[in-house]
Amino acid sequence: MYLLYFHCINIQNYSNALLPYIPFFYVIWSDDLLSASEIDVVKTAIGEDDSLSNLDKEQLCSWLNKNHPPKNEEIKNWQQLITNSGAKLVESETYPLEAFSRKVSDFYFESHRVNENLRTIELNLGIQPNHYNHLFHVEVIHQAYSNQYSGSAIDAILNAPHLTIINQFREFLKNLIFKWDIHRDKELARKLVLKQVQLLASDGWGALAYPNAYGGKQDIESYASIFEHLMFVDGSLAIKFGVQFGLFGGSIQNLGSTYHHDNYLKDTGETKLLGCFAMTETGHGSNVRGIKTTATYIHETRSLVIHTPGKSDNKEYIGNALDSKMASVFTQLIVKGKNKGVHAVLVPLRNEKHETFKGITIEDNGYKLGLNGVDNGKIWFNQVKVPVENLLDKYGQIDRNGNYQSEIENPNKRFFTMLGTLVGGRICVAKGALAGAKIALTISIKHALKRRQFNDSIKVQEDLLMDYPTHQLRLIPKVASSYVYHAVLQRAMHDYANSTEDKRKIETQVAGLKSIITWFATDTIQECREACGGKGYLLENRIADLKNDTDIFTTFEGDNTVLLQLAAKGVLSDFKSELNSGGFVSVLKLIGGRFADKLATINPAYSNKVDKAHLYNPKFHLHALDFRFRRLTDSAAMRIRNYIKKGIPSYQAFLKTQTHLLELGRGYSEVLAMKWYYEFVSSQEEGPYKSLLYKIGALHGLSIIRKDATWYLEQGYLGSTKSKAIRQRVERLSTELRPHINSLVNGYGIPEHLVSAPISN
Amino acid sequence: MYLLYFHCINIQNYSNALLPYIPFFYVIWSDDLLSASEIDVVKTAIGEDDSLSNLDKEQLCSWLNKNHPPKNEEIKNWQQLITNSGAKLVESETYPLEAFSRKVSDFYFESHRVNENLRTIELNLGIQPNHYNHLFHVEVIHQAYSNQYSGSAIDAILNAPHLTIINQFREFLKNLIFKWDIHRDKELARKLVLKQVQLLASDGWGALAYPNAYGGKQDIESYASIFEHLMFVDGSLAIKFGVQFGLFGGSIQNLGSTYHHDNYLKDTGETKLLGCFAMTETGHGSNVRGIKTTATYIHETRSLVIHTPGKSDNKEYIGNALDSKMASVFTQLIVKGKNKGVHAVLVPLRNEKHETFKGITIEDNGYKLGLNGVDNGKIWFNQVKVPVENLLDKYGQIDRNGNYQSEIENPNKRFFTMLGTLVGGRICVAKGALAGAKIALTISIKHALKRRQFNDSIKVQEDLLMDYPTHQLRLIPKVASSYVYHAVLQRAMHDYANSTEDKRKIETQVAGLKSIITWFATDTIQECREACGGKGYLLENRIADLKNDTDIFTTFEGDNTVLLQLAAKGVLSDFKSELNSGGFVSVLKLIGGRFADKLATINPAYSNKVDKAHLYNPKFHLHALDFRFRRLTDSAAMRIRNYIKKGIPSYQAFLKTQTHLLELGRGYSEVLAMKWYYEFVSSQEEGPYKSLLYKIGALHGLSIIRKDATWYLEQGYLGSTKSKAIRQRVERLSTELRPHINSLVNGYGIPEHLVSAPISN
């Protein structure tokens, strides 16, 4: 018997000390992805292994020559040698390949010696059991995932410094009223959501961002995390909550004066006063400045008359419209016959009996794709009179004599200062979309860690879905991106909370980030639905609702296509143009000549550098994304300038470069996100979690670069070898993160009782 | 006054004859997209214009030198000259730019002469009013769209030769029962859908594909078009219809013998017998061969015992499960203790009172993301006895002595022959998905032809959404692809209907086409939702339901990811491997050495050829897509062979190339689609419609090539100049098709009363 095993292997060629290296070399050569820095790792480990003779070392190093790889026959011999050992592969070992290697070599020459050098190789090359468990014809003791990293430790890193309040809130969410269920009837759903909002208010969560005097803690950063958690419960709840406390309450807080705060803020936080935020009009979705509703000042009665002039000038899609007693209405303020621009006015809608006041018409928007627990409606005003005190007058007042005055003389600047107060809402929308992606990823990954699919080999158990490379590639890079965007939005909210009056830069940043992150969420949830097959299509498994609820996030609080153009214009004017402004001319003045410095030509050695150390280096990701951003800026400015020089009207010049501007807006947002993420990671303590976060960053960075590889290749920034290497590294990193994927989704910190999908449990 | 106009223009430089060329040259130089073949067009027209002096001709030709373009000052002069003329631009003219040019020159020197040479330029360059209507500071008489092409003429081209029966069916659909409405409650929706199906049956539409003896016309091609039209009505209706007549009835027709036809087919077609198709199991979504339900033959009683062995071996997601009296159940047939492989058995589920028979348990699947008018359910069988005659025994019988026999000895071949009969269903799924995309495109485009967005200039009316380049780019290439895929599916159904017993090739083709077309539909409907903004989110506007209903099409009748791998395996084995087969070894035998012939290296002159004549040439599109297909085949085969040579188990070799195989499946499908489309176009009569179809093909082809430009650049097939030129041509072709976009969506032939979305009317 013993002889039979060995009939075709020459193990006499391998020394006792060299044998444990054989499984490593077999794994390494099954792939062709050894880069110079990885060869260095292996060579160094071999050099430091005192048990190896010089001859062994020479032999091993000769197998590391990419130009002269080991012969196929040699590799086949290794395979046979491993198979014949009958060693078991136990995935739950701390160093599974090193432990397996020991068992293989012990079969031939007992020694039971732990080889630290092999552990170094295993760690540094990131070799994972799922790389090689099918390579050997041996028994495998499977482990669905590794517990090397703890989900709650990751959660603590991601959610510091608000973890205490977040954990308090997670406890609060255990109240059974927040248990997820299927709701098909909008009236019943709305009733429930209203009750939930009231309960949240009664416990003080609604007022969190308000000043202490009005029941709050002036903590908008924690408020945003609370909002995120409400998405885990239900999309409609999050949106209704956001409308009541963030939009309606926020408009009082940010656009009103002490009078309004004293009269309304506390009641709003407690839901004694329900309100809505009436900005969008049917005829003017994205063009706030062009709204038609008027507020005409009548000096005799010291009142404002609110009026909807035309049939399609009604307020549209107003959340909370059916429950509200009051609306914060955006109007063109007319004083002494002159239009003073857009101002918000508080308009009572209904009396105590919930009957609408005279002149006010409210209609239900009816059923929507999702968010049917939110009562969206249309509102028309027919000469509705309110006292002048109802003008939210922080940025513009009407004095005793009926004269308009404002500290901000420039009406453009005034308009954009007011709109700047909406930035917090946009960050919340992005956070909400991302929360939807997180829970969908959690459900589909937990499912893929349980569900087995067919497998050709009869002797082996069917594979877990998560072990298919295609499945890893569709889900794991998205988990990586979700980490990046999470850190980025925490940073954005922090910057916003601490920003000065002039919010134009953060507004540009958020316009871009909201776009890329909400689109990311739409893509991700779609991918999760498909990754769960037919099970993902059942409402009981949550993904369907997440898809439908978050779908509108790419449109509301600013349509993504419009926002990306705004971001681009912000960039082109160095954040000096007023966002949302139609005035291009001021922008054009600024771009003349500013981008004269040519970008350095890319060195061919750089554009074909494929070493792992380089490809995983944050500097490379940032350099590539920044190169793209700067070149897109440069070329957009040049194109526009050339059009203008030919006498082409500026509006047409912008139309002609519109698709270019969208790319610029996207490029700007991607480099910003990468930069903020790496700043977040570099501020962490040294240790395994920091390394993990860097690896996540690398996967995100390479995925994003890969997405635009066409452009990078066209520009000569990437050579074809490097472009292919990036694709391979994206697949490889997905595989490396595969064992930790369970910890990574646990790291989101979604309370277990909220991940209620049957397929994930 | 007159003098003032001319203060800065030297019109004395331009002759009377040359003047009408000025607006053309202004438009031409506002873009930089003049290729050699376009310059030729202009030069030829100039050469043939006898009104021009030789000096004029020289002057004009000097303005066609791309290396020495006219100076900016010259171009500005042209602009001024045009503006000063005060000419009106009337978009509804047959040749709007030529007519405009005439008005401009008539202002300076009256002649009123029609210039045929300019008309030639306008036509051949495809210059459209929306290219240039913003370029001039002149009054524009807008036209939302052109009527150059007739929608019904296009419809006739697309739907020949089934137009008569289709038009009959369109008339039938005017019955008010088919009027679209919002349905939230699944019970009510199911009741309505059942009624609709019964009505269709009563008028003979259900039996269309059955033999005449059983009430049909044996016309599966028209049946598929009917199915498509039902999607225009409602997704649930189409699916329920397909389950009853296509899957249940189809299994009787294709897997049963005369006995079954005589007993069940007529009743099925008339919905006297409602049935379902029970193949999928909870534990075995994509692995039909691994299903666990058994049908054990008991010779004593000449019966089959149907049994569900384990908890998760139940039939899952069975459409029509709650209404059915009978199921066509896929089982492992056990005869004399031996497993004879998968066979279908007719199993009665319920009695006349609709009570389930003993041993049968049926559960509702509950609410789904969409298709809630379809009663999907789970079915368990507990030792359910049926007579042996219920075995659908076309491909395998149990004789009087209780022996199993089959004409197809090889059990693999038998299995795949049976599955081959499902191909028709897969084509219908793809047609249904495409129908969803068509109606979503129709709604969003009709909306974009009405809806105006903000515009910087006060004097000009706000632009139509459809006039934004970003909007054109997001919708028009998708319309082009919808045309291509329509023609392709018509062809697939024709080939399938006329195929012989061995359906392996068409099965491979359809596996791939179903995948790319259902994914195309998902992307397209998502794009349409976003393109309609918040309006697209309202149920009343239909897109929401279309999104939800078609979302599962990427999963059912074969998960796309699995299907693409099947297609790849079909390719690698030259269609000799049995599809769905896990057995890779037979495939591997075939690929050894077959792809030895190296693909020709690409000539650098070719990889940077950017001339319009080349880029619009079908030969280029086919060459590029075929190159990609062949290279992916070649490299996949090589990689797998190399792994095997190293001793890596074949299952692992396939796992390691899984993402590669997906690309191969996609590449195979794309070139097939392009090929079939151009075959369809070339068979058309010469004339403007044929040219239009070629232009549509070019837009689709270039879009598809653009999507994989990273790969083409990596391979050196595209140079960076050509890659950029392709992007520009995609934008340009979208703009050229913009005026005809209304005719193109009308060309789908969707009955007007079914396009019931308020935003599109």
C-alpha cells in the first residue's frame, strides 16, 4: 500500500525542511498573480528560515522565477504528494495553510514543528482557505467564515464618537412597534408610521438637533446616525421623521428667528405641531429659484398673501402633507411690487378638527413605488392670508414701515445662503440610501453564507453561494465601498455641523457625494436582489422594500444629474459660483487661464507598474483619482473657453459639454470620498483593524479606477498590463476579504432583531 | 440702422453664392467631429455646385482643413452675420438648415434660390435642428419632433409577418377588462387576472400554439407576440397566461403523448383545466437535475407515488399554484429501485370543490416585489398516488411489464432533450422583459417631449427635457438596443419554431440572449424611472410596476448568471456538451488544441481608424464583437487547459475562470444579436426606413463596443483616439435620432389606449 502511494512521486528530491513549503508553492503557482513585492515576502521568509539548507533555499528561490516557472510536471507532483498525505484541511485554524502543510509533511517525516516563516508568508500574501480548498483532493473541514475580526469592534470604529447615544437608540428600537412587517394599504401604513414618529418624539429623539432650550441636544451628527438607524426599521419611518424634524423643524431652526423658535420649535420636536416642507412645485422640480408661488406683502394689514398662480404651480410631493397642521412654504416674496426672491413662510393648513383652512387645497399623491407610509401630497394656495410674523426672516425682514431689509444685500447670495441650510438633509438622504444598501448587503451575504448551490463533484458538499467567485465579485467590492462611503458621510456631517456661514464648499461636496452614494445604493440593492434569486423577490425578505423605498433617493433632495452639474460648476468656479445658479457667465470669467498649468505626462514605467505594493498603496488610488479629476476639470474648462471664443452662446457651450460636466462631478466626488476615507483610516490606532480598513480602501479604490479604466487607458494613465492587473486584484481582494465578510456586515452594527429576513436567519 | 448691423462684419468677402454656406460652416465648426468621409461629402457637394465660382470653391474648401481650421474671429463673424440677418429658424421645414440658410442669405442678397447641394450636405451629415438651434441668437420656431418617419410603417416592418393577427389582438385588447389600474391587494389582483386569462382563452388566444385539433393554430411565433402584448397590459397577466398555456400546456404538448393531448390539451387551452408547472424546488433553484421529489413506480397497482422527501425539497414559486386543479410535476423517476432521471408527471391537486387531495400541501408564497396578480405557491407531496398513465412519456415509458424504456438511451441526452422544450418559454421571458422596456421608454420619452426644464436665458422658452444631451444619452441608445433585441427575438422564435429535435444550439443561443436582454430591460426601466424624476415614482405612471414586475425576469426561467455560464460551456464544447450538465470533462476533451490558430494581430491603422464611414459600418461592429467573442473563447480554453496541466481539478479550474466564462457568455450573445439584427436589416427594401434601421444598428453597435472599451483597449483592438471617437459618435448618433424619437417609440406598436400613464399624455 505504502509503495503504491509513491509510485509516481520523487519525494526523495525534497528535504524534510523543504516539504512544508510544497503546499504553499502549489497554491502560489495555481495562480499567476505573483508580483515583485510578493516574491520579496516569500524570499525573505525563506532566507530567514534556519531549518532550510542553502541547497533548499536555492531550490525554493528557483521556483520563484516568473520567467521560468516550475514545470507542469513538477506542480503535478506536488499535487500528488499533497493528496497522498491524506491530510485534512481545517479552515478554522488560525493559520490554516501552515497547519495543513505541517500535516502533509508530518505524514512523510514526522516533526510537528511550527514554521513561523510560513505563517509570515500566509499572512502577508493574504492566502485564504477559499483560495485553495478545492485545489487538493483532500478532506476539508469547512468554516463558513472566520472570527478573526469582531463585528462589534468594527462598529465601534465606524460609529465613534457617537456610539453611546447610538447604542441607547438601538435599545429603544427594541420596542415592538418597530418590528418590520408587510404593509400594502397606504392608510394603515401611514397610521403606523405616524405613531412611530410620535413615540420617537416622546422619547426626545426628534429634537436631538435642536438647541437645549427646545428639548434638544444640538447634536446634528447623532441625529444623522439616528436617521440611518430608522432606515434599518423602515424607509417610510425615516422619511416621515426627516420631514417633520429635519425639513419642517429645520426650516424653523435655520431660517427663522427667536420668535419662531420660541413659538414652534418645542412643539415640533414633540410632534404637538406636525408640519411639512413645501418647496418643490409640479412645474419646477429642480429649479427652486423658478418657483411660482408668491407671498405678497400687504402693508395695511401687515400680512402676507400666499398664492398659487397657475395650474401646475402647486406644491408637489410634499411629505407629511396629509397629517400636517402647518407648512413651511417657499415663495417669491413680493414687497411693494418688487420681487425680493425666494423666502419661506409658515402657513397654517388645518384647524384643530383637521379641516383645511379656506383657500387651501390638498390632494393625496396616491400610491408610489415605495415609501407608502409617507403621506405625500400636492398643495394649492388661493390668496391665503397670514400675518407677516410668519415670514421665516433670519435672512430677510420686513420692517415696521413695510420696507424689506436683509443683511445679505446680494439677492443671489441670500438665496444660496438659505438653500445652504438644506445641506444637512442631503447628507441624511445619502446616509439613508447607504443604510438601505447596508441592510440589503447584510441579508444577501448572510443568505450566501448558508445557501448551497450545485457542485459537480459528488463527494464534496455543495458549495456555499459565497464561495463562488462571481458571487464574491458582485457583493464584496460593494461592502468595501459601503465602508468608504460610511466614513465619508460621517466626515461630511461633522464638517457641516462645524462649518461657518458660507457653506458653498461643503454644499458642492455634498451635492456630489449625495449623487454617487445614492446611485451606489440603487445598484447595490439591485445586485443584492439578484444575488438572492427568487428569495430576494419575496417581500418577507426585505430587499424588495429596500429597493423600492430608496429608489427615489437618486431624485429627491436634488436630482443626481442636476446635482453633479452643480458640483462641476462649483469646481470650475473654485466654489465661488452660487450653486443652483443659472448664471454661467460669472463662472466663465473665472476659468479663463486658471488651468494653464499642464498636467505632467505619465511615465510609461508608472503606467505599467503592476506590483502589489504599488497597486494596494493609497497613494496610487489617490493619484489616479486626482489625475482624473484634474484632467476632467482642465479639459472641461478648455472646451467651454474654445466654444466661447468661436462666438457660441454660453448656454449652448454648457449644453455641449453637459455629459463632460457629469463626469467631472463624479470624478470630483470620487477623489473626495477616497481622500476622506484614507484620512479616517490613517487616524486609527495601528493594528489588525487598521490593516483591514486599508485593505477595504484598496478594494474600493481599485474598483472605482477599474470602472473608469476606459478613460484611464485612453489618457495613457494606465497601460494595458496595469489595467488587467487591476481587474485581477479586484477579484483577488474580494477573495481575501471573503472569510471576513460576516464580520464586515456585522460591523455595520445593525441590531440583530432588525435583520428580520427569513433567508438571513 | 442698416449700417449699425454691419459695423463689424466684412460680408463683402463673401459672394452671393457663398453666403448660404455660412450657416453650415458655422454649425460644422461648432463641433470638432468632422471625419474624412464627411469632409468628402461636403467637398463633393461644393464641387457640384455650379453657382459657386472657382474662388468660392477654393475658399470653402480651405475651411475644411482640420489641421488649419478657420480662425475664431472668422467663425465669430459668421455668427454675427447670421444673427444680424434676423432670420427665423423653423424646425418643421423638411430641410430646416438649408431653409434657414436661404433666409439668411436672402436678407443680404435676395435670390430665393433653393440649393440642392446644401440639402445633400444636410442629409448626409445628419445635421439636426437640435444640433444647432441654440447656436444662433435668432428666433426659433420649435418642433417637438419630426414626422419624417411613420410609427405604423416601422411597426409593420418590425412585426411582419404576424401583423394581421397582432392587429386583431390589439383590437381585442380594447375590452375594458384590460384597462390598467393600481392593484395593491393580491387577492383582488389575482381574481382579476384569472378573469382576464379566461377571457383570452374563450377567444382562442391561449391555444394559439397548440395543434388545430385542440383548438389552436400551431403558431408559436404569433403566440410569442401575443405574450409580448400582454406585458403592455400587465405583467401578472402575461406571466399567468404563460404559466397556464405555455408551461403547463406546453409540458403536455411537448413531453406528453397523444393520450395526454387528447385528454388535457383542449381543456387547458380553454382554461377548463387550470394547471401549473412544478419544477423548481426550494433547495434546488438552478439545479433541475438535482431535484429531490420522487415518482416511484409500483407495478402491482400500475401507479406512481409522488413524494417530497425533505423539508426544503418542496416545489417553490409555482405560478398558478392556488388556482390549479393539476400540476405537471418534475420528479426523479424510480423504476424497479433504479433512478431513471428527471421525468414530468401530471398530478391532480384539487377536486371539483377546490379542496386539495390527500397528501398535498399548498402554501401561498405571499407578497412579492411585483407580479402580485400571480398566485405563486409552494407544494409538498406526501406519498401521493397517481396512475402510471399520468407520466408524460414522450421520451420515456414504463411498459406493461413494468420495464422502463426510452428511445434516447443516454440519460443525459434524454434529460436535455426534455429541457430543450423549455426554450420557447425562455424566449417569451426575454420578449416580456423587452416589452416592459419598450413601454417604459415610450412613457419616459413622451414625457420628455412635453416637459420643460429650466434654462438660463430669459428670452427663450425652457427646454424640453428631450433636448438635453444627458437625457438623449440616457434614453436614445436604449431605444436603439430595444430595436436590435426585438428583431433578434423574432428571429430566435422563428428558428426555435423551425428547429429539429436537437435543440442544443438554439438552447445555447437563447440562454445567452435571455440573459443580456432581461438585464437590458432592468437597466432600461431603471433609467426611465430616474429620467421621469418624481413622476416616475408614482404608480399611476406605470414605470414603477414595470420595474417591479420585470425585475424577476433576470432570475426565473434560468438565473442569468447560471445561463451565461451554460452559454459559455456550449461555446467551448462547440454545442456538443449537454447544457445544464455538471460534467466538465467531456467539454475539456473537446477544447484541447481546437483554438490553436492565433488571432491576427490588429493593424495600428485599423485600431485608430476614426472615419465616420468606418465607424458606422456594420462590418466594423461585427468584426469588433466577433473579435471579442473569439478571443474570450480562445483565452478561456487556454486558461482551463493550463490549470488542468498543472493537476488542478477541473471543477476548480472552472471556478477559477468563472468570471471569465460570464464575459464569454455575454460576448457570445452580443455578437449573435448584432449579426441577426444586420441580417434582418439587410433583408429590408432599400429606402429611408432601411437607412434608419442601419443608423439604429450603428448606435447599438457602438454603444455595446463602448461598454467594453476597457477590454478592447487592453487588447490593442482600439487605440485611444478611436475609443474616444466611438464615445463621441454615440452622443452624435443619439442627437441625430432625437427628432425621430417619437416615431421610434410609436414604431413599437403599443396600442395607444395601453400607454395610459398621465405623464405621457
